[in-house]
Amino acid sequence: MNTRRCILSCLFAMAVPAWGQVADIRAETNSIRLEWPAIPGNPYRVYATPDLVEPAWANLTPAGTAFADAQGFHVAPMGDETHFYCVLASDYLIVDLSAGPAAPSYPVSYTNAPPDGGWTDEYKTTKLALRRIPGGTFAMGSPTNELGRWDEEVPHAVTLAKDYYIGVFEVTQRQWERVMGYWPSYFTNALYREFRPVERVAYHDIRGTVAGTNWPVDGQVDADSFLGRLRAKTGQAFDLPTEAQWERACRAGTTTALNSGYDLTNLYADVHMKAVGRYAYNGGSTYTANSDANSGSAKVGSYQPGPWGLYDMHGNVWEWCLDWYGDYAGAARDPAGAVSGSSRAERGGGFNEFAAVCRSANRSAAAPDEWYFNLGFRLAETLP
């Protein structure tokens, strides 16, 4: 277990809940009751250890425990020894879109491991897969000696207080069609389009043009937007990731230009970039709308994933983030981006970009009503 996110919880009053920490604890007759905010239906695992110096975490609920409402709890026997507790949601969240845009609902399931046989094509077309990312503190921005960096990438400490889910893959054309009922993208070859990332979708298409424009004031979206439909049919609070959530998920503990652990040796064509994503020098520079997946955008999941099992965080298509685009405010906790602006942030680089553009720290932006053939998105959901 990672003790960084399994924070002390015992028979003493606690100040601020942290990652994986039990939010409340009460003494009852010969027992203690642990409580925490929960996603209904998500099986939670409760762990205990008598020692945080050399912890030996014991899983008290191996199969996980799910709840019908937003309150999770576990009753443990009262003992003479002090124990420390933490609780973790399921590692993966899966949405079944196979019934299509007319379906009244989309089934949601949870698992703690990828499926047997790995992420097959159904998870790139008719199912959405998201992975839980631990909250924590990381260095956002780029080191001052990183090749290709821009001055705006000021390194600063960011703390994300909550775990969150983020897409294992970029949302694909078929997944968009299963929710919205149409195919908006530039790459139209019917043999390959299902597996390619959806593009030519604006921030407004994803979140809406009325309620969906309010972030960071609130997280509401329009009912007829992609997220509005997905929320209504799943009961999940899906959204775009913030820039901070996106970069933490991309970096996965790395501090290098790429999440493979390598820095760039060339601004343009780089052997390390070639391994982690589609960019201008491994198939992204020459293409037509009818291209197969060897040129233009790639089939999602075609390249090496990052340490947390997320694909195409470098290259393939740029990805919309929630934030207004603006200067970093310095060290922050759960930053939501600028209060206002004219453009929304985007991350990750695209299939037709140079290696330096696809670095973990690189930033760009577009007006929320604009769309491009190299700009898509992946889903996120912050845990309660």
C-alpha cells in the first residue's frame, strides 16, 4: 500500500480529511464505525495497520463494499491496540455504451484490475474505461533546463486533495457516436474511425454553451451536451480534467519531459517520443481524411502507456481541459485555473506536432467554440 494516500485515522479527532483517509470515526459499543463520502455502487476497500512506520496493511473487505447512497461505512471491532485505517475506491470504472444514444441508461461497473486479455477493442468503442488516480502533491510545470520548455511552464507545487478517475484512453469516435448519435470527426475511413480519438468537437459540444460555460464558478453542464447526456444516463459526475489533474495523471510520478522517464534529445524528431505516441515523425505528418490508422491520428492505445496505464497522453490529439487558460498562480491546492478568460486550456500535443509540443508540461489553448481535427478529450471524475 502507498502510505502517502492512506492517511492516519484513529480514535482521535481529525482535522482535514486527506487521500484515502476515513472522514469520520465513532466509538460504539465494543466497536468503532468508520464513515466516508462514497460514490453509490462503487465497492470500497477498507485497510488497517497497527503501525505507520513500517505498515502492514490488511484488507478488511477483500471483495469491497458498495453502498446505495453517498455514505460509506465500516464497523470494526474495538481492540486494545491503536489501528490506522484508510479506504480506497475501486481502481477502474467502466461504462457500457453499447445500447447507443437512445438507451435510457448506461450500466456502470467497477473492477480492481484490467480485464483478462487486456483492454480489447470494446473498451475503445462501446465501453469507456477510467482509472483511479491517487491525490497527492507533485511539481507541475517543467524544470528550467528542460529542452523545449516555455517560460509559462513555471514549476510549482500542486496538491490534489482527492483521488479522481481519468480515461484510460482518449474518447473515440465510436464512443462519441454511442452517446451523441453522429460522427463529427475529420478522419472518416469507416474501417478505422471507430478506434480513433474523436476530434472536431468544441468545448461547448462537450460541456454546453449555457451552464457548461460556468467553470470554475460551478461544474454544471448543459443537458444536451456530451457530458450532460452521459451524466444523466450513468448518475456519475463526469467532466473534463482540470489542467492539474491532467498533468498529474500524465506524469504519474515522473519529472521528465515524457512519462516514460526520458527527456527529449531533439526538439523535432525524438526516439523517445516515437515510443509513447503518434506525432509528426512517426505517421502524423502526411494524411487525408480517408487515411488508415498508420497516418494521421492513431488507433487509441497503439503506443506505450504511462506508469499509471494511461495511453496517448503524449501526442495523437490535443485534449481539452476544464480550465480557462492563464498564468499559473503558484503553489496551490486543487487549482481550478483562471477565474475568467477567452480560451480553454488543452494538453498533450497532437499527431501533427513536433516532439517538444507533446511534453508533459506543454500547454496550449483554444476558444471554447472552436474545433480542430487534432483536438479531442478524455473523461475525468473527482471522487467525493
